[in-house]
Amino acid sequence: SFYCNTLQVSRQQSEYEMSSFRHDVRNQLDMIYELLKVNSTDSIKDCVEKMEQKINTTNTFSKTGHIALDSILNLKLSQVNQKGIAVVCESDIPKDLKLDASDLMVILGNLLDNAITAAEKVENDSFIKVQVSYEKGMLFIAIENAYCEKIIEEHGRLFTTKKNKEQHGYGISNVKKILESYNGIIDFNHTKDVFRVDTALYCKPSEA
């Protein structure tokens, strides 16, 4: 029918726009990552401003004042929101917290990408919840997401059944390496339909 054909065209257009948006954001994040290596602050600012023009400015999920954290969370969670996945974000850290921006990108980028991959496969009531807090010299990051895949647990380690488990493994391995440099830890838990990852690492605000 005309209605079904129109709906199909609309869905295809939406998927194309989302794919284009995702590709553009990924390229911009790669550029920021390279700029962070050479500490090119002005170029990073210009790059972020261009990215913000592509994102609905009403979707501001994190307002801590910590530029790196807010930028990464708002970009990634805006992507989540455009997929129709419910988003909850609770963030409260010192704006001058000493944490390398590229390290934060590796941690949040990989963990959120995994959460997005799992959550977008859930047909109903899909969600991602992010909690970032700071207490007594430690930064805590917790990410929960809906999931429907089978998870296998062996000797205290969790394994996914998804096809790209190797790529997934590399991402978590990179996160663990960063956490080790901050004497941090990572922990995974899950119920029947909710997956949760908790990280904790040592860092302090910049000295006045």
C-alpha cells in the first residue's frame, strides 16, 4: 500500500541519515584524537564547534564543566538518542580534574560503543544509563544498557556470542591498559536483560 511504501522510504532515509551522521562523527573523533596527541588546543576547539553544529543542541546530557568529559558524553549520547534508545546520564565531577582527554576518550568511547551495539538490538524498552562521579581522589564510571544476546561466563570472565568478539576484545583490552596506568579497575555484571560495567581510577583536581 501507499502507506507502507511511504513508511519504508522514510525508514530507509532515516537509516541513511543516521549512517552518515555516525560516519561523520567517527571521522571527527579520530581527528580530535590525533590533535590531542600534539596538544593542538585551538584546532580541537574548532573541530568540536563544527561537530556541535551537527547535533541538536537541546540534547545536552552532561554539564560538569569538564570539557573533555562533557564533549565525549554529549556527542556519544546524542548518537544514542537519535537511534531511539532511551538515555539517562548522571555526571558530577570537578571541572579541573586531571585526566588525559585521550585516555578518557578510549575508556568512554569503547565502553559506550559496546553498550550501543548491544542496546540497539533490543526491540522494546532499550536504554543506556551513564553515571560518572568523583569521590576522595577516585573517578567512578558506570554504564548500564539493555541487552538480549547470550553471555557465556567462564572462570569469572564474560564472553559475548556476537560475531565481532575479536574487535570487542581489543576495545576492552585498550580500556584495561588505560585503567592500569591510573591504578584503576574494571568490573562486569549482568542480569537477564541488563548489562553493567563499572570502572574506578585514581585522579585528582589540578592544583590551584
